[in-house]
Amino acid sequence: MAEKTVGIIGGMGPEATVDLMQRIIRLTPALDDIDHIRCLVDSNPKIPSRIKAIIDKKGEDPGPYIADMAKGLESWGADFLAIPCNTAHYYYDIVQGAVNIPVINLIDLVCDHVKTKLSKPDTIRGQTDNHIRNKIGILASPAVKITKLYSLKLKKSDIQDIWPDPDYQKLLLNVIRRIKKGNINSSVHQDYLKVCENLVNKGIGSAIIACTELSLLDKSTPLETVDAAEILAMEIVRQAINKY
């Protein structure tokens, strides 16, 4: 089977794009340069803000920009596409409709993973009771909550998404914004930990890291996490070289 080339629609944000590429390199079984996957990357941080468009409702529509990037990557020779940004999947249908190659749907991918994970009692920390086995926490921008990207898909599998309390959700958005500024100091980690502890106090033992900026942080939290960025990287490797 011929190896495939992945096109990465990046820049949302730039560091998260680099993080995805590092994950792909780490997950690829390679003995030399030639064994690694060819990646065509358009890291375009000039895409209009998803937060301004979705949360503030006064920003320019990012959809056409992302679709144009997809078309460019297809013309460069990509066999399939990936978007390392959960919120940007609000525009998934626009992007997929603009190209003739597959676009990985990260939301579907993660939700299917969660469904499988929740069906195995020994894989969920602190969630052995039946009344919470159909619940999972979400660590993401409020834009992901507003668009119900995960809520609607999880509901089809009878899984309820649980979000931090409002004050902690605001704190989490502040964490995301600081990461986008390149600030990943101890204060950012401490605030992130506070948000995770809030979910634990709500009886949640497992959560989806549904923001690729948050994937850059230390995973030492009281939650069992499902990292969307890691799942995306694994799927890219699988599709490119039929691994995993």
C-alpha cells in the first residue's frame, strides 16, 4: 500500500500545529528520515479569530479562509487533510465541501474513542458508579460549548458532556489566551489545575482535552484525560502508513 501525504490546516494556533507535527514524528515507526510521513503544512495564523466570530459574534467568518487553505493543500498533493483545532471543526462541512479528498473529522474521532473508553469500567478513573459512567468532562474554549460540537455527537451515544462551572470556564479561556501569547508558566499550569479540580469536585474522573492549546500543558492532573491532539496524530499516522 502506497504511503499517503497529509495536509495540515494549521496556525490555529501556530504552537499547536508544531505540537501536532512533533506527535506525528514520535508516533511514526521510523529508522531513518525516509521512514517518516510527508506533511504538507499551511500554518496560517492570519485566519480570522474563531473566538471573535463565535463568542463575540462580531468577527469575520473564518470558514472561507480555512476552505481556501484546504484547496491549496489539495493542489499541492495532499491525499487527506487534518485540522489541529477543535473549534475550527465548526466549519468542517465548508472545508470538506471545498475539496475532493477526505478531511479527518476530529470531533467524530474523539467521540468514538470516548464511547469505547467509557464502555470499559477499568479504564475510567473514579467513574465506576453507573450514574456517572455516561458522563465526561470537557476542557475547551467556550466556543466549543456554544457550538455544541461535542455535545451533539456525544448525545448520540448517550454520553453527557460536563463543563467547568462558569467562573472556572472563564479561567480556562484565560489560560488558553495566555498560551496563545506564548505564556506557559507555572501560573498558567496552576490555573489549569484549578479547572481540572473543579470537574473532579463535580464527580467527574475523565475529561476530553478539546483544545489543542491545552494539549501543550502538563498532563499531571487529577483527571484521566483523552487528548484530542494525540488521537488526531495517531489517526494521521494510521491513514498515512496504515499503522494503529
